[in-house]
Amino acid sequence: MLEYVGDKYEYKNWSDVPEPGWFGEKQNLGLEFPNLPYLIDGNTKLTQSYAILKYLGRKHKLDATDEKGRQELDQLEGVLGDLRVRWGMFCYMAADFEADKKKLHDESFTPVLKQLDQHLADKTYLVGDKLTWLDFAFFELFDVANKLFDGHLLDQFANLKKFHQTVANLKGVKEFLASGKQFEKINGPQAKWGG
Ligand SMILES: N[C@@H](CCC(=O)N[C@@H](CS)C(=O)NCC(=O)O)C(=O)O
């Protein structure tokens, strides 16, 4: 989202910081609820992914503009949250990697992707034709999950594929994706996948 709006930022990769690293420093950053990710923007100090995304959405006018849009945004935020919980459980707790991966695909992603594909049948973005912070949040999950599923996650879903391509081609995003500067570590070091 920051690449799209052209807001300058410094990305801090805590896995590069020597011991005691994040756990040694997390109480010293002035964060009320220390966690990763966090955002420091002047006097604004935030943790919790959705709080950060919504703050940036409001700041950069990537937010719903009417009641109907806000309802859709809130509803889809819940859909994404549910999917992320299942995704996170797999990434951190997969016991039988291949069996759990198939379960994640068939039972968690597929039914939701079907609904989202239908939702996008007559829309460019998730909330009507207005780009919002939520488009970036879904894009990011699809993008990393696609790595787990060898680039085939969206194969059956033409509208989602188009949506994914549209976001990938946004100014700033396109350049960022081509730059090779994408963040390598998706999860903490204790994760079974992506850490
Ligand atoms: N609900 C939080 C979850 C944050 C979280 O679980 N962060 C993990 C990485 S994915 C972590 O390692 N946190 C560092 C910590 O607990 O100190 C969010 O959405 O930001």
C-alpha cells in the first residue's frame, strides 16, 4: 500500500538484528502492545496488522466512502480474518505437512475463494470500484499462499485471478514486485512454513 501511495518508509527486518534482537528490544519502542508488525509514523505508534492497515487506509483515502461500502469492507475484513487464522494455524502448527496443506486448500481456501470469485464478478476491487486497504491485504495473502500452492491457488477462479493481476499492476506495486525487494520472511522463525 505504501509503495502504491508513494509514502516513504523504512522496513526493519528484525531477523537481521543480532541477539537479543526483537525480544530484547520490543519493550523499548514505545509501543503500548508490543508486537510484530508495528508502525511508527511520527507520534503514531501502532501494532496489530488491521489497525495499521486501517490507519494507512484512512490516511491515504484508501477507505470506504459510504455506509454500504463500510458494511462490505467490515464484512470482508471478517472473511479475511477467518482465512488468516486458518492460514496461520497451518503455517505455525502443521503436524502432517502434506495432509494439512491439502486440508487447508480444500476446506479453508476453496469455499471462500468461490464466494470471493462470485463477489468480484461485477467489480474491479473488493469494495465496488474503489480501491481500499483491504485489496492490498487480500492481495498479500493470495500472493504468499500462492507460493505454498506452487502458483496454482487461483487457477479455478477467473475473477480472483483478474483482481490479483489488477492489484499487481498498480503503479508502485508493479515496480516493487519486479524489484526483488519483497520481504522474504513471512512468519516468525518458529513457523513450519514461511519462517
Ligand atoms: N494479531 C496480531 C498478531 C501478531 C503476531 O502474531 N506476530 C508474530 C509474527 S506473525 C510475532 O512474532 N510477534 C512478535 C511477538 O510476539 O513479540 C497482528 O495481526 O498483527
